[in-house]
Amino acid sequence: DTAVSQTPKYLVTQMGNDKSIKCEQNLGHDTMYWYKQDSKKFLKIMFSYNNKELIINETVPNRFSPKSPDKAHLNLHINSLELGDSAVYFCASSQEDLWGVSTDTQYFGPGTRLTVL
Amino acid sequence: GNSVTQMEGPVTLSEEAFLTINCTYTATGYPSLFWYVQYPGEGLQLLLKATKADDKGSNKGFEATYRKETTSFHLEKGSVQVSDSAVYFCALSPYSGAGSYQLTFGKGTKLSVIP
């Protein structure tokens, strides 16, 4: 049983296209995240989202937008893809405690390798 | 701001050798500290964590102690195996408000263990 899953695993597309990456978690968690891992393996937070608030890393271009149809899903939409968007994108999730505060242990999906040509 | 610095790789060791991967951090307040591991072609897995000073996290023979005085969280293992070959990430997690933690990662250290 996969806890955090992402589709597709690989995505190859042309510059200028619009694409989406899907993420689903079956852990019952309340907060989900998107991270970007560049070619040098450096990981950087892009977004965190729960049913109350979206927190955006200020360095993320507004061509990137997370969309959450329900608590178990946080999809990543990317408009007008650029060469520099090529990377591995990881989704993650974490639980909230009884006081509605997210715990700090995050569970990661397997990643989506995006290649922009 | 928050940052994590870990030793540059790659690190190549023989099986059963002792492993140390250094990690130091800069953060306001009292962050939680983590080691994540990424095996080839896979996502990140939590290896161990520590949430306050002097805590020791341990898992699968790996250990790391939260040292507030030296702002460090070095990863150690007494005897590595070929199956430990992976990229190891040190990370910190300050509470970022609104019920959300955003992890800050180091740049990763690739470990290769040869038989």
C-alpha cells in the first residue's frame, strides 16, 4: 500500500506547454507539500497546504500553482514550461496533532522526473 | 534565515567501515532535525529525527545527536553495508506558522559502499 503516490513518474514535454503532476496520500494527513529537486540533488520547498492555508515559497514563479480537490490530493499545475523547470518534483504529507498543528515528520512520494525540451 | 550545511560528497567506504556525515545548521528558535535517505531511483525516506537538544535519533544502526551548543547533527554508523549506498540529506524543520512545517534541506551527501 503506497502511502504517498505521484503520477506520472516521468514527464517529458516541450517548452511552453502546460502540465500537471498529481499527488495522493492515503495516510489521512492534513498538510501536503511540494518540493523541487534540481540536477545537483538540492531540495527546496515550493508549497505547503492544508485546508486552512497555502504557504508559498516566495521564490516560486507564479506559473506554478497547487490545486487541492480534496484533503487527500494536492496536484501541481505548471504553465508555460521552461527549460529550467526540468527537475524531480516530490510531494509530501504530514499529520496534524490534536491542536491542529502539523507535526514535523513528513512522508514523501517517489517523485516525478520532469524533462522540458 | 534557516540553512543546513552538510559535508560534500561523494563519500566512498569499504563495507564495515565507520561512517560520519557532518551536518551543521543555522536556525532561529528550536528546530527539529532530521536525516532523510534517498536510495537510487526512489523518494526520500525518514531515517531518524531529534526534536530537542541532546536528543539522540537512531534507526537501522544509524545515530545522530542534536547538539545545540555546536548547532550540529552529525550522522554516524559503526559498520556500513553495501545496501546503505544512497544519498543522505540533513534537514531542519522550524514551525512556520499556520499549522505547517517547511523542511530546509542540506545539499545531500552521496554514499557509496563497496564490498
